[in-house]
Amino acid sequence: MRSRISMFAGVALAVAAMTPASAEPLALASCAKFTAARDDKAALFAGYIYGFLAARLGTQDEKRLTAAALKVRSSALDFCRKNENAVFVKVVGALAADVAKKSWIPKL
């Protein structure tokens, strides 16, 4: 019985590894894809921004974190509309670094 389960798991992993990914990772997305995103795709980009800021700034004050995420998203949209060849993740990283400099997190 264990050998059948192991064989099934091995086949399932092999099939999964050979299946091409249907979506480009956000790390490779251009600003053009970010500005053109609608519905589910736009939510993925917004979630990435929120998660990136939460990891960078912490989650102690959720209201300020949400406000920062909305500000970064708006700034990223403005920047990306003018620079469609820029890499989305680099833009968000630069904007998040700017927010971190002006952060409400006390210096340790």
C-alpha cells in the first residue's frame, strides 16, 4: 500500500513539475502589466504591495499599514503609467523604502 502511495505521489510531482506555469510571477511583471491589470490580477498586485509593506514595516498598526499600502499603490500607478518598461517589484521596493524612512515604527 505504501509503495502505491509513494508511486502516486511521485507521478503527481512529476506531472506538476512538467506543467507550464499559467501566470508570470510578479517579480518579472512590467509596469505595463500592473497598470493594465483588472479584477483578480489587480487584486494580486494590491496584495503583493500590502504584503511587501507588512513584511517591511510590521503589522502593529493595521490602519497605518493599510494607508501606506494605498499610498504606495497610488504612487506606483502614477509612476508606472509614465514608465511602462519599469519592473513592478523594483518600483514597489523603492516606494516601500521611502515609506520605511518616514515610518511610524520607533527606532530600536
